[in-house]
Amino acid sequence: MSSFVPIDPETLEITHQKAKELGASLAAEYQSKTPYHYICVDNFLPLEILDRVRDEALSMGDKPAENASGNEKLKTSFNPDRMPTYSKAVFHTLNSRPFLQFLENMSGIKGLIPDPYYQGGGIHRTNTTGFLDIHADFNHHSIMNLERRLNMLIYLNPDWKEEYGGSFEIWSDDMKEKVAGFAPVMNRMCCFSTGANTMHGNPEPVNHPEGDPRLSIALYYYTATWEEGRIGQSTVFKPRPGSNDTRSNEATLRVVRDLVPPIIYRKSRNLLRRVRNLRG
């Protein structure tokens, strides 16, 4: 079966023209979605590529979960720079100029910049009973002073069924409605534009019958549009209606930011984050 993006599994190359054409073919669908722009594409890359990446990801073994809290459980990540050679090359391809042109033509966002530091990106692994509550992402790359604009996820889970949990969910800004959900099946790509209220996550716990982890490639893309004096946000979690999901301190900080002078906001932010760290 041919893949949507015909990248050569050995050279990992794709022509600029083909990349542009493929992006343009998805533009109308991507840019018409609400409450924010998103798309899901199955059979995205040649399966041979993702089989090799999955094998190398599993070869890394497990490690302690990161950022354990009421909003996130048993989730960890591997920086591509520490991955085996083939996986590292795949990430470089997904950050290359042709692939950026694919993303730009699809999203309509010009001047996309990849993240050489992979802040928050890489291979994501969520073990059994793990989850990530609905949230909007951090929006500022502090090292490069860039604005976050796109998230791309490619799933690495053969024969995954919706009842195994871990589906990627898109929610309305006001958290009154789940707009869409996508099981993290092998070779499924989900991409979406990011903003202050682009609520998404995988809140249903992973429950694979054989105990397999949920694996994905995660990449974030930026633009040089961060304005001087703008205050960035950390990850903002919001609870689903009728759930026991935890609201994050960042949601409280948003209210404080809108009501008080900047110096008081900064002190409140630092205090709440110290409290969160003590609890964690």
C-alpha cells in the first residue's frame, strides 16, 4: 500500500515540489476545521519507516515518568538526539525544508521554524493507566524567542483499538464539547494549529490488553512572531464536564493576569508554581 507522503525509506528524501503539492491538497480540509485548524491523515508515511522507529523506541526501554501530577500520569519522552541513528535521521527529515513546505502549504502558516532543541518533543511514551488531560500548550520557545504554531503527532501503535484508551481528543474552547477523537493507530498523523485555547489531550487511560505502551512521534513548529513584552503561558489544563479532571494553576494565573498589575501577576505566578513544585 502506498503512503500519503512518499519518503524513500532508505534516503529519507522527498522532493520540494511533491511536498508542496501534498500540503496544498490538504489545505482546504485543514483550514476549514473548527474550533481550531486540524487534520488526521492515515497511512501517512511508508510503514517501513515507522516500524524501524518503533523498534528503536522500544529498544530505549522505559524510564521514570516526567511531570507526574493530577493532570499527567506515566508519560515520558526521548529526545531524538539520544535515539539510535535511523530515528534521529527521520526526525531530521521531518524538520527539513521540504517537510516544512508541506506543513506551510497545508496550514497556511508561512515561515515555520523547526525546534533543534526538541523542547517537549521527540518520542512520547505513555504506559498502562497513563494519560494526559485536556490542555492548551505552552506557547513560547524561551531559548529561541519564538511563537509555537503547529503540533504534529504520528502514532506508532500496531493494531491499536479505541477501547485500548489513549485516543487524541479535540475540545471546544469552553470545554463544553468534545469535537473529535482519534485512536492512536499505527501510521496515523494528527496535526493542529496551536494557540492559547486550543484544547486537546489524551485523557482516557492507556489500557492495552498486552500492556503495550502508547508511542508517538511528537514535533512542534514555530514562527518568529513573538512580540516584545508578551507574556507566555505554560501548559493550561481544563477539566472535562462531569469528570474528576484537575484544573491546573495556570488557569488560575490567567484570571490573575487579566485583573492585576504585571508585578503582582509575576509574584502570584512564582508563588503558585512553588506550591505546585512542593506538591509534586
